[in-house]
Amino acid sequence: MFFLKKLFTNHQKKKPSEETVGLYSSLAKNLNYLQTNLSHSSDLKWEQINFNNKKGILIYLESVTDREKIEKKVIYPLHKKAEGVIEEILPIAQFKKIAHLNKLPLLLVKGNCILILEGLHEAYVMGVMPSYSRSISEPSNEQVVRGAHDGFIENLTTNLYLIRHRIESTKLKVHYYEVGEITKTKVAVLYMQDIVNPKLVAEVDRRITSISTDTIASTGIIGEFIETSPLSPFPQILYTERPDRTAVNIMEGRVAILTEGDSSAMILPVTISAFYQSPDDYNSKWIIGSFIRLIRLASILIAFQLPAVYIAVVGFHPEILPTELIFTVQSSVGKVPFPPILEAILMELTLEVIREAGLRLPSRVGQTIGIVGGLVIGESVVRAGLVSYPMIIVVSLTAIASFVVPSHEMSTAIRILRFPLMVLSALFGIVGISVGLLFILIHLCRLESFGTPFLAPFSPLRMKDLKDTFVRFPIWKLNQRPHDIHPQRMTQEDYSRGWDADGQKEQ
Amino acid sequence: MKKWYVVLIGFCVLLFLSGCWDQELLKNARLLSIAGFDKASENKLFSTYVFHDQPMSESQEPKDEIKSAIGRTPRETRDKVDRKLSNYFRAYKNRVVMIGEELAKKDIYPILDIFYRDPHSSLNAKIVVAQGKASDLLAMKKVGNTLISDEIPKLIDGSEEKTLVTAENIQSICPVLFDPGEDILLPYLTKKETDIECAQLAMFHNRIFTGVLNPNESTMFLLLKGSPGKIARMTREEIDSDNSSPITFDVEKAKHDMQVRVQPKGKIVVTLHADWKIGITEYAQNHLNEQKIVDRLNRKISEDMTRLARQTIKKMQEAQCDGFGIGRRIIAFHPQVWKKMKGNWAYHYKKVQFKADVKVKIIHSGVIN
């Protein structure tokens, strides 16, 4: 117990903050200080510069600065003028004067170059960050048929631009946090000031500020720190790489969290229905959108239960099979040497292995996996009499159905929960499945995401919010925001089809 | 935290405990398709069981395995057959229970008891009476190119849809078996050289086989009872016409009305009135576009059908088979009368006065006119 505690607890001892150090009058001493504080890193460069007849030194980290910018915007103007007021000469927007030497190393790391003139007690800090970023492209795991095709990238400013561009409102608030004792990762919390529930913002603030870690590698890590029930297999935060989805959720009164260096946004709080919805539902007409959503729901059920139900039927209740079917199934099952549970686990694990292998391989080799996995294993395993045909069908159906789930987190949760259900069904048949589903349902009922019940609007039931769950009602019927997040303003749409004289009478 | 460990360990231990594991693997089952029962000497039972075996590979043909045994009860014969069988005897996909004529002349409930007792048994299995011996029919193994395990259930299904036999199964006959005011009628299978025919009804009285209705009478009974299948077709001679020729018609809509009245003296009068809309499907005399001929046919067929209805009812009364459930009506509406008749219902049933008439109206006659 003590050992486990020791393994898993955070030692939340804060290091004492450094004492402030003023600038030395000697350039060499200053340079020496910086070198020491930057661990004598090789990419620290400096150049001698004369200005106002004073010796000066220009220091920068070549790896995080744009060499061309330094030359054009700093070195060239200084050489040309040779005299004058530095603030006026340099055409740089991000310009600061810092008197404390101890603050400089961090500024260097962030992509500034520093000009120290002999005898002056202030250093000039100029932002010369390079703008390397990949282009805005559609996220490959959240593609839509029609609609916006842009996606978040690894640059926070660009990502914020993508959202601000969609919500051109003065009420959209961005709140920066610096998380990570060492990495100082910039985290942005976005919400609509006049819609969001203030209690939710306070809670998010409380949870983010309590993070005390050295490194923030990705959004997912923050997610794990702030999730309400980290032991649950179900995701309580929606991760998305789509700016349109993020913007819509912000407008519903939810909070989005973006991280520097990560191309996914976290949306919270979310309910279970968010995990089987896709922007596609809203891009196409409502009838088609509803139909596809129902198919997705059915796929979730298939991915979740089909193997378990099959095991229960073949192992416990074969009498429920229709007469014509039972002989076909029996003739195929008859020569399999394993009990159905072993057969199922063997096939499911093979499938997971193939899936994982396909993910890691370059796309050109991926086809090979398709052939080896699908044809060779699928066909030969039956020929060899190790697995029956119905089992292959069940496993493939399950696999296809699990890919339909739009959220990767939800898809994995379902894949994992399938296994305990299979074991239960192999032990107790349909009774086992029922008990397993009961446990999962109980768990879902008590699960909450930032104070919002995970099963809202089903439990607690709110009929009005059911409009946008199993099916999607026409947009002009969705007059209110979802109630579960307690937005400040409920009305989001009002009578947009007022032009329709016939429709008016109906209302 | 500690509580959780206890629960978790408890669960793990439970998994390894041995206990009553009611696993029922499909691959270990030998599926019974048809069970046939016959009378053997010395009050014993001769059971014939047909198992359907689907081959493992696609190239092989499916086969039927027929096993039989003699015993005192169905369970005993079942166990005896199980001794001669690989894997386990499983009856949950049983499709037909066939009772030989001789055996059906005794109470049939002892044969069916086993099916009602086992929660796994298939309640939708058909139950039929075989002409002669059930084992003779089952010994055919194949009818034409179809296996007997496939042929007989489908044959019965087809006959049910053609309004030839009653659609009864183990579940549906159960309440009637124990009802003193109603009797069952079951399909009666006959062997016709190399074929099997299913077009007649076996009448029962108090769970005892008492007689057979011919195909036309069977259809008439089903129509009067108000339980027709999808098609009800009859071919009749147009008897007293000058140029007599057969006529075939489908009963499209059949309204029926049965009223049971008890007269003050205790005489029971049953009025059976049927109103049929029929379509002519074959009539070589033609001229059905003339209203006069249609009217004449309406009248003739009505007369013919009324005659058939009376003949059917008479046969049923002779066999003491209360298929219409007259007794049930009396139990429900005239309990005092029933109290008196209860002890000797068969006798009183024979004396019931039936007033049957059928009214037929031709509503169409095919595409030619």
C-alpha cells in the first residue's frame, strides 16, 4: 500500500523562486551568467555590436530564432544608424526592456534575442521567433464529406486565430495559463463570457492551476490531470482537431482548452451524445443526418455486445437460433476445438494486433497487412478448423462497427469493455451480459464531467434536449442550448423561418 | 480503498469456484427434428427419432439419422436412443411430433408431457397424427429429393397456409387439451405411395383420436371456425346443371357467425352462419360476364357449400369432436346448463342441433371477364 502510494503520489514541493539578479556592468560577466544558466548550450550565439560608441553584445539561441529577422531587423538598423534611441531605430513590435539578469535565460529560450550594452542596467529584449508551422490541413481522423476542411495545427496562435475567425465576438475570452514547472507550456482556455456558466470557468481554473508537473507533453496529459473520474474507461472530455466543432461547442456554452504544441482541443463538459455525433450530421439535411446518427448508435451497440451475445447463444442458449440458421451455425462450430470464449478472444486479439500494426506501418506497407490479416488469417484460420465462420463474421462486423464511432476515445473505451462482457457471457450466458450491462449503466449514471451528468439529457431526463441526441431535429427546431451545462442564455435561435407564412400558422 | 480489494479478490475467487455451470454448447448437440411415437406391444411405446446432421464441409450433402427405441415412456425411449448416439440428444429444435394412429386412440397427453416439462423444449413444434404408423412414414427417409426432416415440417406449413389443416403446435393445443368444453383437431398425414399428403384433419375427443375429416371438410371446418390460411380453395362439381362442369373458387373473405342458444327444455341450438366472398379461379363454361349466370352460380354454390357444412358438422358430431368449442360457450354463458351436462357432454354434444348455412357471393372471376 505504502509502496503504491509512493509510486503514484505527486510530491508537490515547490522550488523556492530565484533571487533577482541585476545586470552586471561587465559584458563578459553578463554573458558568462547567461551561459551558465543555459547549461552552456551550444546553440547560444552572440555577436559584438557597437552602438552609441558603446560596446554591446547581441545574444540569442539560434535554434529558436529566425536568423534572417535578426539580421534585417536588429543588426542592419543598428549598423546603419550607429547612434540614437534604440526603441526608435528597431522595427520590432515585441520589444521590452528588462533590468533583471535572471529573467533573461527564459526569454532567450522563448525565442527572443537580447541586446546588452556596456554600462546600461537594462537589457533590450526583442522577439524574433521564427514562424515555422505546418499548413492548416484537414485532420485525417475527423474528416467530413462536406463542410469546413481546416484543422488545428501545433501552433497555439494559429489555432486561436481559427476560432476567433469563426466567432468574431468581443465576448469570446481567451485565458492563458502556463502549465509545467519546467516546460512552461502555454495553455489557452476559451469560452464565451456571456454564455458560459461562471461556476464551470471557476472549476476549470481551479483544476488547471492545481497542476504541478514538470512536463506537459500534450493536451491529453492535461486532460488526465483535470478529468473528474480518471479510473473510468469512458472519456469525459471531447478531443477534437476541428475548429468548427470547437467553435460550435464554445457557442453552446462549453469551455475549450488548447495547448501550445498540440493540434487537438479539449472540450468540456461533454455528455455521452457528443461521442457519437459528427459535424457531418449538421452539414447534411436533418433526415439524412438523423439516419446516419442512428446507424452510428447501432454500430456502437454492435461493437459493444455482438461477440458477447454470440458466445452466449452458441454456449448457452442455442435454442433461440432459427431452425434454418442453427444447422448452418452448428456445422461450422462443430469442428472447432476450442470453447467459444477462447475462439472469440483469439480472434479479437488477432484483430487488435492487426489494427495496431496497421496504425504503425507506413501507408504503403499497410496494404500488406490488409492482405495478410484479412485474407490469409481470415480464410486459413477457418480452413484449418481453428475458428468458425460465424465467429469470423461476428469479429469482422464488430471491427467495422467500432470504426464507425466518431470519437477515438469512445471507440477505445468500447473495445476494452467488450472483453469483460465476453468473459461474463462465457460464464453466465445472457444473464452475464445483462449483469455486465447493468454495471456499465450504473457506472455511466454516476459518471459526471465537470459537474454535468454524463448521461444528460437521458438521465436526468429532459425532453427538450432529446431533440439533438438520437436523431437531429431540424436546426430551426433547436431553439435552446443544451440545458445540461447551464448556460447563462438558453435561447440560441428564434424564429429563423419567420418568412414562411405557412410555417408561421403552425407555430 | 481496502473495500475495493476485498470485492476484487472476492470476484476472482468466485471465478475459480466450481459450481453448477449450465453451459450448453451448440457443437455438442444432436438436434432432434422429428419425433414419432407408435404403439408397441404390451402397452409400450415405440419411438422413432429423426436427427438432422449438417455436414462439416460444403461439398457433402446433409443427412438424416433415424434412431428408434422401445420403452414405457417417451423419456425412457429418449434416454435409450441417447445411449446409441454420439454427443447429446437435444430436442430444443424439434419441429414435428408425430403420433401414430393406433397410439392416438389412447390419451395423447402422456406423450406430450415431456415437452411441457422441459423449459428448453420447442413449443412451436407441430403436432400431427400419422395414418398407420409414424415409424413407417419416417422410415421413408427421403421424399423425392428432400430429406424427411425438412419435408414434413414444410409440408405442414404449406397445408396450413392453404387452409387444409389447423395451425396447431405444442403450445397452442395445451389449453385446449385440458378444456372440457373444446376439442382439438390435428393435421392427419397420409402416405400416398412414395409421397406424404397433408390435407386432412384428425378429430379428437377428450385427447383421444376419434375420426378423420376429408380435405374439403377440413377446409370447411377451418372456414366455419374462422381460422383460414392465406388461400382457401375448393373445386366442386356444379351438380344439377345440364352441362355440368367443375368449378374452382378461392374464398377471399369469409365472415362467420356462431350463436349458441339453449332452449328452455335444455336443447342446444347452434346457428352457424357464414358469408363468403369468392373469386372464380377456374370455370371452363365461362359466360361469367352475364349477371344471370353469376346469380345462378351464387345460388348453386351456396347450396352446395351449405350441404358440405352440414356434412362436416354431422361427421364431427359423430366423432364427438367439439372443434367449435360449443361446450366452452355453454360453460361461459350457461353455467347452470353445463353443470347438468358436464358428466355426459359427449352424449349431449351429439344431440346439439346445428343450423348451418353458407352464403356465397362471387366478387370476381379473374382477368378474362
